[in-house]
Amino acid sequence: MSTHKAAVIHARDKPLVVENVPRPVASTGDAIVRILAADIVPYMREVITNQRPYPLSIPMTPGNTAIARIHEVGPDCVTLTPGQLVFCDITIRARDNPAVTMLYGIHGAIHPAAQKLMDGVWRNGTYAEYTRFPLENLYPLDEEVLLERLGYSITDLCLLTAYLVPFGGLAEVDVKPGEVVIVAPATGRFGGGAVGAALAMGATVIAAGRNRAALDKLEHIHGTQRLTTVQITGDEASDTQSFQTAVGHPDGANVYLDLSPPTIKDSSLLVAGIRALGSFGRCVLMGGHLGNIQLPYGEIMFKGIRIQGRFMYDRPHVFRLIQMVRSGLLPLGEKGGVTHTEEFGLDEIERALDAAGKLSGWGGQVVLKP
């Protein structure tokens, strides 16, 4: 039996171990890919060590979205071919019930049936030389355009996920060119991606956060009259006024994208964002806040405001975003403001996790290159 190297979690209080394990074999409905570069999110160490108590099936190989080449396809594959460059999406949905969703290699999700997916064939993620993906989770990438004409590297392409996650929320509420979109907080990895994605969609963007230096960096990166930054304070009334002033007209904003992290303790920022919306505004909840929230009930009702939850993105969103990058509307790498990149081999997985944990704000990236 052929083997390959993979990083394996045996216990959540122990370091990852790089081992030789059996290489997966393609079957109906899936393909085996050779990982070229896998993304490492800043909080990946917290997931592995259970500081973020995401359900994981131990032992297993963790991972995140990746860029890969097709190694082998199952008998029902009609489009993908060996050697083809692909984006590997970790959002796995049960085929008989798409509401059952997990994040391959990182999160068993909250639906009880999702644990069955992680316990079985979708246990081992992308921090390995090879792994298995559902055919519908593999997206062809045009090498001639992306790598040659636009000059992106494989590492640059790993940034797709930083834009895709918030793009799922922005697309869910159908952001249109010329609309005003508030993103808060906008100074983290997905917040920075949200700013870039919203601008590429033609929106006017108000980016909010506590860190003035990080906000100034966003202004420097995008250098557009369609971007305004707001430094928030945590005081609901003050932040509401700041948002309304930034919008600049009494009609209010059209969209508020909430990316509140798990450390958020109350709903003051969310309430301020909602109060800055105009009539029939849309609010998208995509953050990591796991507690209860308070909402301005009367304002939501009288203004006809829509509150929309959104976990990740759907298949059409991935195709749309790849096309935005391919067309030049959405720049990656240094063109998109990511100027600090670190690459590590599989045997350096522990150093890679440490480096990713030190990332702060928009502009840095760590990838694993098995």
C-alpha cells in the first residue's frame, strides 16, 4: 500500500506528529489531491489544543482550505483531470441534507449529524501530502491567467478563503454597486477580506475597528474614495453616531456585516451597526459570538431591517469570487495588501502554527507547503 506524510493529532494536549500513513484511494464521488499549499488561520493552534472547543474526531489530520493538483479521480468524475490545478474548499455538506455542514479538518460544526461526517471518510484534512475531497468541493483554477498573466503564486491563491468567507455573507444579501456597506470589526483577517471583497463588488465601504493603525493600513492599501474608516470605542451611542456620520446622509447604510469575534462580551457594536442602517437595510451575522444577543426590536420592525445569519458560503459564491480574481477585480497577494508571507514545510508544522498565531490584522499570511 502506498503511503504519504501527514500531520496527526493524537491528543489535544500534545504536539502534532508527522507520520507515514496510508495514502487515500479515489472512490465514487471524490478525488485525491496532492496538496501544494494549505492555509493556516491565526487561531488554528487554539483549535488543535481545544482552547476553541471545536468538535474534532481524534486521531485525525487537521487542515484548512488549500491549493492542490488532482492526483486521482473517482469513476463518476466527468470534468476534473489528473494534474489539474484546483482550489480545495473545506465546507463539506451532507449530500442527502445540505443543512448538515462541517469544516474539513477544523470544525465538526453544531449539527449532531455533522459528527458522522468527521468520524468517517472526512476525518483527515489538508495538512498532509495527499487528501480526499468531494468532487463538488474542488474548483478548477486557470493557471495561464492566474499564474502567468496576473503573476500570482500558489501561496497568493491561498488567500481566496480570506475573501470567500465574508463574500458569502455579502452575496447572501445581494450587495449592489453603489450601496453603503459597514464592516465591523474590519481589522482582522476576514474583516480585511470583507473590505476588499465589498470594494470589488462596487460598494462604498465603512471599515470599523478599535486599532487606528490597522485602519490606517486599510486606507493605505485601498486608497479609494469609496473607503472610510471609523475607530470604534465600545460605547453604543458613540459608535452609532460615528457610523451615521461616516454614512454621510440621512438614508442610512444598506448593509451591516458583523464579524464579532468570540471575545465580544455584549451586543453594543451590533446594535450600533443596526441603528446605522436605513429602511430595509440588511444585517449579516458571520462572527464567532456564541452567546445571546440583544437587538433594538422596534427599530428593526419599523425600518423593515432584515437580520441574516450566514455560515461560510455556497458553491455559486466560490465560482463568482474566482471569476472576480481572474478578471482582475479582486487583487491578491501584494496587490491586495498582503506583504508579509511565511511558508513552512510539513515537518515544520509546529513552527507554522506558532507563526500563524502571531498574525495580527490584514496583511500577513502563513501557509504550509507539504
